[in-house]
Amino acid sequence: MAGSDSDADADGATTARTTADFDPIAFLEAAVPLASNERVEEMRGFLLETLEANGVEATVDDAGNTLASKGADDPETHLAFNTHIDTVSPHVPFERSDDGDRILGRGSCDAKGPLAALLAAFFAADPAEDARVTLAVTPDEEVLSTGAAALDLDADLYVVGEPTGLDVCTAAKGRFQGTLTLSGVASHAAEPDAGVNAVFTLEPVLAAIRAFDDGRDEHPQLGAATLTPTVVEGGDSTNQVPAACRLVLDRRSVPPETAEGFRSSLESTVRAAVPDEVGVEFALTERQTPFLEAFATDEDHDLVSTLAAASRRAGGSGAVRPFAAATEASYFSPAPVVVFGPGVLADDEGAVAHADREYVRVADVRRAAEALTDAASELVGAE
């Protein structure tokens, strides 16, 4: 591939060549063509080869995380870089725009572009004697976050690579999902008073859901939480009073709400809104891993100000704001954590990340790499 820092062997597998200076764009041009929407082994293999070619020894843990570190074994300050190698389906092939300004294809901005920038900063890092830098790349962010849930980095500072347009994102809402089951008593529709109609109970329940957050203070960074009914089903027969009704709810949370706290509060609120003869149960959707909860880092923290200033120097805005999507950064909170990287979730034309037109600007990948390198040097670098 023209301009790429990679070769294809006889079996078509991509391998990295050793370079004096790591080029994030060459890495990205080689990484985007590697489909990692259904399986990540090929992409992870390329990442491992790239690390080795640049003199870094890496390991893969039982959860499939790629891990590499530099610096002190018992550091006073430990900075962790994290992002993911999996992408959503379907795979979208690599392209370079006619003017050369953009790299297009699945993963270009979510999150192989951020990964390329983080790698550049990691390779350039020269930790002080009492500092450590770790790279942790997860395999399953887009589905269940099994990799991130298994990480035990115990770092002091975290930077999570996602497309933020070079803004420093200090907070994000969480996402919980659950099913509310309302139980009544079945009867013939000709004798409705002989039963308890579970569908009728939706009227007070929906009113309670609309009022669920009334009187709650908005979060200073994230605003108000939201609670949205998304799926409703009930009844088994057209001539029978329905004995059950189920309502799926989507919750976008703000700190300090937890998944269990939300579940308990929602169930008690609905219980108070319906007659005693109606059964109420609210169950969170079963997951192998914890829900991605909301997180918020103090906007005045040194991690935030240092990276924001570095982003400005590299040509970004240096803006500090919340992130619009749920992210694995929540697993690292309450330690100081920010989300940062090249690319955007959406632009003036519509969706970018997860869309068929996914792209990242070449200049922004280089700016992100420069900003991260600069910030890491200030935060944990040798004098």
C-alpha cells in the first residue's frame, strides 16, 4: 500500500516493519483494512507486531487485552492509555480521499485513529524514574466490554482514545437498560372486572416515568438524566384481559447514580403508582459485564488542563466538554479519566462513527499524536 509502513506476507497477513520513528498514518493505513468487526485476532496480531517492531514487549491477558508498559514497577505516578481494536459491523473497506486529507473505512475514527495517536505517544514516552506509562488495548468495547471489565491497571491517570475532535472530554452519561413487568389477572374480555388488566396500569406507570426525574438537580457537566420507554408488549389473546405487560426502559444516567440504585428507585416509584393488586418487577438486562455507568472528572484536574493545553498547541481547540456516548472510561472512574482522540462521532452531514462514511482527518491524527506525546511528557516524563 502506497505510503504504508507495512508489508503483506505470502498468506496475505499484514506485518509491521521496524522504523526509526513511528508513523501513525502509516499504521492507520495498514490497520483500517483489517476487519475487526467479528473477530479481532488479525488486528491484534498486527498491533503486537507493531509494538515488537518498535522495541516494546507486550502481552495478551486471558480477556484478550493487549498490554505494554514502560517505567517504574512501583511508580508514584502511573498514566494509562486505553482504547479498543474492535469495530461495529459491517466492515467498510479502507480508502484514502482523492485529496489525501482523509482516511476512510470502518475503524478509521472509532477507534483505530485514536489508537494510532496513542501508540505514537506511548512509543515516544520517556517516563521519569518514579513514573510508569501503560498501554491497554481492549478487544470488545462495541459489545460487552469484557476486556475492559477484566483490566486491573491501578493507574493514577487515564486517557481513553475515542473520536472527540481533539476536545478533552471529562464526563459521559451511563447507559442502563431493564424490563418492567406489570402483573395482573387474566379474565374473559366479556367480563373485564373479573380480572386485573395489566395494560391499563400503563397509564399511571407512564406518568410516573415522565415524572421520575422531577426535582432532581442536573449534573453540572452532563445535564439531566433521561428515562425513555422503548419497547412495550402485553397480552396473549384478543379476547382476554391481559395478565402481564412488559415495558423496556432506556436510562442515560448521571453521577452518582448506579445501576442498582436506579433499579431499586424505579421499581419503588412504579410500585407506589399502581394498585396493590398489580405486581411490579423491574429487572436490569442481564450482562456478562457491569453496565457502563456515568463518570465525571474534575475539569480543574491537572490531567485535564495539561491535555487541553497540549491539544491547543497541536492545533486543536483545547475545549473541555462531556462525551456524547457511553464509554469504557467509566470502568476507570473514580480515578481521573478523560476521553480524547482524532475524529468525530458526527459532522454537519450526519453520523461519522459507525456510519458507512466513517473517516478521520490525517492532520487530526497527527495533531492528536503530538498532543498526547506532549501531555504525557509533562505528566510523567523525565525532567
